[in-house]
Amino acid sequence: MIKIKFKHDASEVSTKTDSRLLDVMLAQKLPVKMLCGGRGLCATCHVYVVAGESGLTPPTSREKLSLAVLTGAQPSSRLACQARLCGEGVEVALPDGMYVESFAELEGLIGQRTNVPILHPVTGEVLVEAQKIIIRSSIMQLKNVDFSVSSVTIQS
């Protein structure tokens, strides 16, 4: 068993070696999604490795390509669906924001003030900034945004 830390709440979890980081996060009910089914095609399981990068398997070529188009990606960025735990000392942080899955979900937020940025599920682009009231006119500008992960093709 190895331990992993989650920076947002300072929790520490024990898990089996070779566990997929995403599975550990989902078991802890952390606010991550896997809209692409864990294929490394979307940004909804994007994390920052704060410490212990060597405790994770190296990034896959698919992961590197996905991170290359991800707004807000940093050198410490990983896709939790592609990273497996292979050693101690791993600590991860979640990006600040909420990923939306569809225009309908975004439309359902009209009239609310968002505490965190609303993010595109594939590119991680900020669609609505934090602390803004979501108004219909700004949402209608996003009506033609493609939220579908299935439309993404990444050549490896």
C-alpha cells in the first residue's frame, strides 16, 4: 500500500501500487469527471502534481498531446486517468474551476453567481469567470461551443 495526498483538503489516502490516480480520486468523491471514459481525451480529470512526480508512471504520448492543447496546463499537469501510482510521496491539487458537460448544463446556471470559473471539458478554457453572475446574453454566445469529447481526435 502506498499513500497519496490531496492538497485541497489535506487528506491522505492509502491505495494499492499501480492504482489509477483517477480511480483513487473518484473513490474519495473528489470533484473530477471522466467525460472521455478515461481515454486521455478531455480535461475533466486534470490535476497538478505538487510533490512526488516520480511516484507516478511517466506521461503517455496521448496524455502529452492532450495536455499540449489544454488551457492552463503547467509542467506539473497530469491527466489522472493516465497516471498510475507507483511510489510514495505523491501529492496532487485540483485546478480551480468546474467543468460543464453541455450547453444545457451551462444554461441551467443562468442567474447564479459562480464561485469558481466554469471550464470547457476538453480545452479547459474559462467559459465564465469566477464571481460572475451568469446571464443569458453571455451564455447565448456559447451556444455553438462544441462540448463533446467524442468529437476530439488526437493522433499519437
